[in-house]
Amino acid sequence: MSKRPARPKIVEGFDAETGLPTPQQTQQTIQATVAKSNKKTFTLQDATEPPNREPGLTAKGRAKFTTMLKPELRQRLERIAQNRQISVADVLETIITEYLTP
């Protein structure tokens, strides 16, 4: 005797043939999700103008500086940055500041 293929369970709100949710079930799920999340997507603060800054400077007040490094030095800088969860620019700035500060 051969085994009969298992029938999919019929659950309310799901199509018996495909097993996918019906459009009504999808709409109910969307409405429930929207009702639960009353968080606003944008706030009034998002509409305010950003503070003025010098042209060519980043938000942290840095100027662009490009350099070439040996690959092993760059990898070490990247490892430090990842371990401390900061950027490579932050690592370089800290190292240079500590070196140049008397």
C-alpha cells in the first residue's frame, strides 16, 4: 500500500489549495500591525533646518583628508575600529591627537 499525500490543514483565513493567506486575512494583519505601532514615521524635529556648518566640513567638523597606507596598517586600524564600534576616521583622529598633543 502506498501512503496518501498529507493534506494541508485548512486554517481560517488561508487558501486551502495554496496555503497562502487570503486577501481578507492579509488586510486584517496589516490593520492590526498598523494599529499596534502608533509610532510616527516623522517628527516635527525632522522638518527643522539642520545647523549651519562650514562648507567642506562634516557634521563632526572634520575636513576631508585622503592618504595611502600599507594594507596591514589599514587592517589593524579597521580591527581597532570594529572592536571599539567606531569609525576608522575616529581611530586615526585619536591616534594623531595623542601623538601630537604634548
